[in-house]
Amino acid sequence: MSESSKISWTGILAAIQPRIKLLRSFDQRSHSYLGYVLYLQGQIGGEERYFSVAIGDVTQEKFQFQAGDEISGESVPVTDPKSEVAEQYKASQFGFPTGK
């Protein structure tokens, strides 16, 4: 995906959830941590609604997002919604419109 296909968004962080990948093969199960999913109420692509954005561990460690934070950024729509819990990923350009 190119930078030009990124969608700008802003909103109030409603919840943060760990993002894991669960693999099952016969009687074996394994999982891996992929980061976090941010659930926001705000504006994305000019539309007011709830939406979700996937972020990595390093991003969460750097910004320490918490419910109630007002944040903004840019991200790309997920290419295969069946394999991803978030609507958006590859997020960048994070900001805090009201300061943090």
C-alpha cells in the first residue's frame, strides 16, 4: 500500500484490546501476540462512527494509550477483513489534539 492510500482519522479512545493470532492444528494450539487494537469513537475518512485500528507493541509502549485519550493518525484499510479483527492497520502519524 502506498502512503497516498492512508486514511486520516481522529477520535476518543474507548478501549484497547490485545491483538493475538490463534493457530489450531488437530489437537495443537498456539498463539502469538501481534500488538493491540484501539477502538475509537470519532471521525475516519469524513464519516463519524466507531472504528478500530491495529497497532504494534512498540507503538503502545511509546505512546501509552489509555481509554479516554483523544488521538489522531493515519492508517490503511485491512486487505482481508476475515483474517484481521481491526478495520485499519499500518497506523502512523499519531497525534494528541488536546495534548497529553
